[in-house]
Amino acid sequence: MTATDMANDQLNVPEEQAFALSRAAILLDQARQNFSDRNALGAALNENLETWVVIKTIAEGPGSGFSETVKQNLVRLSNFVADITFKSADDISEQTIDTLINVNLQISEGLLEGAGRN
């Protein structure tokens, strides 16, 4: 069992997703710093997309605990991330990667703030 696995065992769902978003942001940032490594970029984009698919699934699921507004915003953001990833996958700009990183970090922070209120 890794340290990440042990940490995830102690997190609630919003904290787990905040962690996953932060991890995806770090991978995207690393890929941006070595922009010529298309394999690393593809892997980072894929992990980011998978993270957002999980978030969308949780938000749309019964008993998510999110308000209707938060659910709608998370679904919209998930769709935005999917659209931007699929449209830009072969020719993604560093600015687009910056946008994805910023979205991840802002939503991660919001999830942690929300988890802290519960």
C-alpha cells in the first residue's frame, strides 16, 4: 500500500476528488514544462479527463451531497474539460494547459472548503 493509498483511505469523497484534481494539475504542469514530451502530455491529459469523468459521475449520482447549483457547475466544467481536451489533444497550447491547471486548482480548493464546512 502506497502513501497515496493510505491517505485516500482517510479522505471523504470531496477531499479525494480535490486530491485527484491537484494531482492532475501537477501532472499537467510537469507536461507543460517539458512540452516536447507528447507521451507525458497525453498521459497528463488522460488522467485529467478521467478525474473529471469521476467528478461528473459523482455529481450526477444520487446522494452526492452537492447542491443543485454545484452539481450543474461540476457537470458543466466536466463537459468543458472533455471538449477542450478532445478538440485540442493533437495541437494543445500551453495556454490551454494553463487553463486546465487553473480550473483544477480552483475546484480543488472549493471542494476542500466545502468539505471543511461539513
